[in-house]
Amino acid sequence: MKKAMNWLKSIRPLKVLTVFFAGIFLFLTQACGDPGIASQPPQPDDQPAYTKRYDPTKDYPLSSPAGGMNNFSDVDPRGRADEKAANDRADALAKNAQKNIDQKGIDSTEQYGQNYNEGTPLGERVKNFGEDIGSSANELGEGVVKGTQRGIENLKGNTQNAAEDVAKNVQRGAEDASKNVQRTAEDAGNAVKGAVD
């Protein structure tokens, strides 16, 4: 109770009146200020007010169902041209691969059957098989030679880099050793000087 009485005695009427008048001034400036500040911004006269309302009895489809997740297309509608271009490119690549197989690759099962029925001589079949193996062996040999050359070039580059790194490390070590000797000499000199003083 004593504390409350001391607190009431310490309140000065001048401070209370100052706070009261400041509150009244703030209230009046906000309430009686310029009403144009809080009004709506001006609207252009040529645009009518938006009167279209949502009618729950009508159906408003956003996009037609196309299958996929949630019964709609999984592809962004803006990307349909890209999707078509990618599909066309994939079809072209598939056709090209099939053409390459038909021209260069293995004989199809129909050709094996035709060769057997027509009685293609065994020597010719072996020759065709040998040519395929020979071309594959040549390609493999060329690949091995190119890989070996690339490996040798990489090895040369790595060896040169290692030699440069060793030289740099030796130089840094020598510099560090000379700095350490110099610091040790300075410390010894300072110790002797401190002992003499």
C-alpha cells in the first residue's frame, strides 16, 4: 500500500495534463482532417462498373478434361507447341534409327528366312558375317587408339602440372624456412637485448 501511495505522490499533474492534451490533439487531427485523403480513387468515366457476377446455375469450364492427373492434361497449355515439336523430333529419330538398322545393321528375321529359302550360299553368308565383324573390329581398334592417345595426353598434362606444383612447394618451403630463421634470430636478439636492459 505504501508503494502505491508513493507512486501516486510521484505523479506530477503537469505530465498528466500534457499527455491528456496530446491525446486530444491527435484525436482531433485524425477525426477532423481532410476527408479527400481516405476517399476512393477517381475512376475513368468510359469504363462501366464491373457488374458480371458468378452464377452458380451456369457451368464455367476452364479447360476440357484430357486425362492424366486430376482428369486434366499434365502439360502446361502454353507448352503444347513444344510438346508437339518434341514428339515430332522423337518420331524422326525413331524412323532414322530404324532406317539405319535396315541399311547397316543386322539382317532382319525376314532376310534370314529369305536367305535360307533362296539358298544363299554358305560362303556368302559367312562373308557377310565376316565383313560385319571386320568393320566392328576396325571401329573398336580406332576407338582404342583414340582413347590411348587421349590418355597419354592427359598423363603428360598431369605430369607437367605435378612438376610445377612440386617446384612451387619447394620454393614456398625455402621461403618459409628463411622467414623462420630470420624470426628466430630476431627473437634471440630481442631476448638478449631484454636481458641486457
